Amino acid sequence: MIRRTAFPRRSVFPLLLFAAAACATDAGESPEATGADISPLPEGVAELVLTNGKIATLDGQDAVVSALAARDGRIAALGADDEVADWVGEGTRVIDLGGRLAIPGFIEGHGHFMGLGNAQMILDLTTADTWDDIVAMVAEAAVDAEPGVWISGRGWHQEKWSRPPDPMVEGQPVHEGLSAVSPDNPVILTHASGHASFVNGKALELAGIDADTPNPPGGEIVHDAAGRPTGVLRETAQGLARRSFNEEGAARSGAEREALAREQVRLANEDLLRKGITSFQDAGSGFGTVDLLRTLADEGALPVRMYVMLQGGAEALAGRLDEYRMIGYADNRLTVRSIKQVVDGALGSHGAWLLQPYADMPSSTGLATTTPEEIERVARLAIERGYQVNTHAIGDRGNREVLDLYERTFADHPDRSDLRWRIEHAQHIDPADIPRFAGLGVIASMQGIHACSDGPWVMLRLGEGRARSGAYVWQDLMRAGAIVTNGTDVPVEDADPLASFHCTVTRLIEGGSTFFEGQAMTREEALKSYTWANAYAAFEEDLKGTLEVGKLADITVLSRDILTIAADEILQAEVDYTIVDGRVEYSREN
């Protein structure tokens, strides 16, 4: 049966009549407006109608329909084609889906928005097959760079190279080869995880790093057997070089910095829309970035909806939380109601904080990048100001420490409920702590693609027993009653939700084997983890995550039915349309 209602007109994005004649309903779609004859549509007429499709609503009732109407940015009707036909009038844009699958818009559950834009403006190291390839990329960049100008890149991962670097220390290269091709330009190359950087000799010199430089709290300068820095800076040690790197950016004028930031936003939005993402949960930004996003929201220049986590310590946040808390700002384009914290590093860089030593580095259990005591200070500030806390924890010690401090904070505030605090990544959990997520109401904010990307080397770090019982244990968490979300941690991984969906349902890793496939989700579970669960994790399940009358008309249309096709065909699916607010923001056909 058809479900429909009417909604009051909204002010931020005026509704436009598509030019001239009555709508077209052929195998394609009706023509778009040229901006000439525009006026509000009559009551009962939709701006957008989708027909002849498989529309998976995920709402638990009438789970699949063939047609949908959107008006005023909201879903106005769902049902069979003939039931929705009444919403078609002069000015309606009609898209014949031709049997294609339409789903709630993908929500990126954990990524780095400005980092995504920035990654498209620097060297892309993800394509490198060896360390020598990276050296060659830097050498080419150095030819055109003015002396003294920084060269930057991101995406290297030593475990993904076809052969190890020579020479190497702790499985990672040393800087001499890179320094030889870039003697006059400082170089900083960020690890794929973001939890380590590699710098050349010039950068070490500018940062004042030598054999006698002590490790900063929460970081490590890697040294060779002779005590010389190799160029690898783990966790907070990256800041020693980034201070010099940032001086170059600080020398730009305010207008230049704003233009650069706006370009990063533009590039990020374009990439996300191409991949069917309609909402993005940004895992840690400062007040300046929020100011820019708020300005862009006011300008109508944020096509992808943003849920931003503020990042900083208790002192930096304390005086500004009330000023920056906003929910559904600018017609649900921008929400700021959470705080990001980081307790440890990444498994790949041996920075994840473990209960027992690394299997391949018995001298180390990783490290705490921020003390639990400092995170608890932030947590207590957040609960008093009505903020969600989302803490990065990858190792089993890191996860336990965060669960412990959350539990203490909750116990001291028994009047606060429905907090939905999160642990970001939750990649390796001691089995004893798995039930605590549901027991405390803590969300496991995970990224499906990591299991397949990391799978080939996780057992090197943890050993088979620990990997089997605690690594990427989606089903164990869900069976215990926890909410598990999905995403990519872009730019750590590509933002493509289809790749992450494929990993979530197959656990297929390089070489054709699977990484503990018993933890894989079903197709419906995986889709819900990318839609409803992410909406719930942001307190937005009443607005998005399912397709229901009254909810935002955020929809992704795919070329293939990922719910039924063979698993090996999922990666061949493409995004045909990305619809936000009932407006087609991306079309593969254009």
C-alpha cells in the first residue's frame, strides 16, 4: 500500500520547476531545468519520482517497492508505480530505474573529510609496489620543486610491497635512498594508516631530529643499530617534523589558505558523490574546519551531509563546546555533537596498544598516544555538555582502557542515558571485553574494508590465536548485542562503500583466501551497517538510514543488485545516481 504525506516548504534550498513541458517517463529521465522559468511546484506534485525499480527501504515493512516520490527534500510516497503516479506533474523529474537497485544513501561511518581532499593534491603512494617506486616518485617531484619546498605524499604501507626495502629497520626503509634524490627538498610521506610518517634527511635537519632527540610522549623516533634516526616517525613523533612542514602553509596568505581548503572540500565532495555517499562522519576536526564547513553550509555548498567530531584536549575544548554544538544546521547539512579522542596507534605501524607483546616484535606492546586519564577528563567534560565521545582504539589494551573509562564516567552520571558513545575501529578486542560493548551501550564503529586490507599481515602481528578470537569480530559483537557500523577511514582506504561492502560479506583477502569468514555479515546486515547503523551512531536514525515517508530523500542507485548477485560481481557494480535532498547530485550518465 502507498505511504504518503505532505510537508511544509523549506527555506534553505528553494524548490525549482524543471523547465517547460510535462515530465518524460521513457527509459531515461525528464529534462532538467535551465534556471529560466522557476517557481514552486503545486501541492501534491513531487520534484523527483523514481519508478520501475527495486527500492530496498530497509524499514522492516514493505521492504521492497518499485517507486518513490520526493518533495521538499523528503520522501513523500513509496509504493508501486501506479500508486506513486499521482505525484507526477508538470516539472517532476522522473527517473525510470529499469529494475535497478535503489537503497538508502550510503553513510561513511568514519573518515577524514579534509584529508580526503588533501590526498588528491599530493603524491598518491598507494599505487607503489616497492619502496623503490616511492623513491622514484619523489625524485620526479623534486625535479620540478623549488629548493626548500616540501614534498608530501600519503599511502605507503610496508606490508603491501612485493619485496621488503633494502636496507631496512623493523621492516621499514631508511632515509638515505630518499635523501639522495631530494637533497634540497624536505620530504614527509604519511603511512596509509596515518599513524606514522617517513621523512628524508632534509626534513630531519629542519625538525632538529638527531641521534640524541628523545621520543615525545606517545611517539617514537625509530633508530638503526648505530642509533641514527631512520626517517620513520611513529604516532606523536610525526609532530616534530610537521611543525616545520606547517610553517610553509602558515606563510601563505589567509586568502590562499582558504582557497586551498575550499578546493579540498570540493575534491572530497566530488569523490564521495561519485561513490554514492550522501552523509559523511568526519573523525576529528578543529574549530577552524568547522567554521569553514558552516560557511559552506550557509552558501549551499555542502552537497554531502556532515557529522563532525571535534578533536582536542580538555583545555582546548572546554570553553568552546557550547558555541560549536549544532544539530541539523543549515537544513541538516552540518551537525557537531561529538568529540574524537585517540588512545593508541595502528597495528600496521606497531602502534596499537596490546595486552601482550607483538608476535613479530616481542619487545613492544605498542603505546598509548594519549593517556587514559586525559581521555577521561575529556569524557567527563563531554557528558556534562551533552557531547558524544568517539575514541580511536585498535589494540586490545586500548579497547579495554577505553571501555573502563567509559564505564566509570557512565557510573558517575546515572541520570544520563542513550549516550551512544563509540569506539572507533575496535579492531582487536580481548574476548572478555566483547560483551561489554552491548552491556555499556558502546557502539563498535568499525570499517569493513580493513579486515581484507589488513588480513594478510594481521596474524604476523598477533599470531593466529589472538587474531582468530579478537580481530575484526563483527559477528561476535553483533551476537552479543552491540551495534556495529561500517566505513573506510578514508584516506586510509579508498572511500568506496562497495569495496567495503564486498569485504564485509566475503572477508576475501589477497591471494583468494578468507580472513576468518565466520565473522562475515550477511548482505542485509552489511547494508544496514552502512546505512541504518551509521545513522543510529549519529543520533540520526529518524532522518536517514532507511527509506520511509518523512525521512530525508537521500538515495543511492546502483547498476547491479548487490543484495542478490554473486559475491564476485559486487565489485563490478557502479553508482548510477547519488541523490541528496531529492536532488540528483551525481549521475554516471552525465
